[in-house]
Amino acid sequence: MKLSNNKILITGGASGIGLGLTEKFIQENNTVIICGRREDILKDVANKFPSVITKICDLSIETDRIELYNWISENHNNLNVLVNNAGIQNWMSISDNDFYQKANNEITTNVLAPIHLTTLFLNLKSMNTIINVTSGLAFVQFSKVPVYCATKAFFHSFTMSLRYMLKSKNIEVIEIIPPALSTDLGGIGLHDGHPSVGDFVESVFEQLKEGKSELTFGLSDVMANSNPQELKETFNRMNP
């Protein structure tokens, strides 16, 4: 992937990893479009980075996804990079009364939405790169976030197949595999003490410069490259 002079859509680009990628891509001389549900957060990012283009969109709603694509195709039809970053994480137990509803929301946002967006944006003739953000938890499960882990395992598998399917079309498929980082994913304060988003994004861009297509960092590198016995041992440590 070339790192400059792209037009990039980053879903969930106003916070966490998405915001880190937004800032770095802008620094690398790219045009960045971000979408999210909350207008106030989008405005905050636009105030900090005046060049960023914002679009309110609830990716859990199918019609919003279609409207996002139509808006892009009408106003930014030279978009060439899609970053499927938006995701939600619920800490929950199977005995919770709202377990099914939360699971349904996670599956919709973390799986169905990026698959739908991918199929839509492949209609743009300019599209040449798709970046999917998965997780180290695609490889080792943390039982406090059972459905989140399952969605990321699915998305990792889908990404590998997508890379193969799009090879003949010369569309590059890149997977970003983060570990737990110091963000508000899952709830405020739950990930305090983990590595910073800034350090992670710097590592991601170094790997992009090296031409890598699977980008890991810290613990996610260990998880993605462990053998079955090592994965079992890591699972037991994470789920005592």
C-alpha cells in the first residue's frame, strides 16, 4: 500500500484506534473521511484536524450503510481505501438477561456491517486497498467478551479469504491485528495500563512501509504466531 495521496474512509475514525489511524494518515498527506454515530465527537475531530471529512452514520443500520456508500459514490468517487475499523465490545455473561441483544448488536456491527460495506465499496472503480481491523482475541479467547472474540475470529477468517478472492483484481487486503490498547473499548477504564494507541499506530505504519499485509503488535504478535499448545496455555492464563 502506498502511504500518501490516498482518499480513505475510516469507519469509527473518531475515537480509539480509528482516531489514531485518522491522525497518522492525515500526517502522511492523505484525504481522510471518517464516519460515526455521534455528531459531537465527529465535530471534535474536525476541529482538531480541519482537513478531515465527516459523515454521521450508524453502521448497525443497513440503510445507513447504503446511504454512506451512495454519498461516497456521489461526492468522493475517487475513494481508494476502505478501513473497516468500527466495532463494539461487550463484557458480559451468558446468564445476563440482555446477552442475546448485546450479542446481536456485536455481530451486526463487527461482522455484518464490514462485510456489507466491503461488497458495496468494491463497486468503486478506484478501490485498491481494504484494511480490516481484527484483534489478537481472534486467536485466543477472553471469556469476559465471548461474542467479541467470536466476531473477530470470524473477521480474521473472512479477511484471509477476501485477500485470496481479490488478488486477481489487484486489490490489496491488509489485516491490522491489535492487542488490548489503552482505549475505551468495552468501557471507560477497562484497558487502562495497556500500550498506547500512538505506539501501536507507529508500529502499524512501519510494517506498512515494509509491505506487510498482517500487522501485529506486542501480545497480538505472540497470539497470531503461537502453536496450538501455546494458545491453550495463553487461554488458561487469560481465563483463570
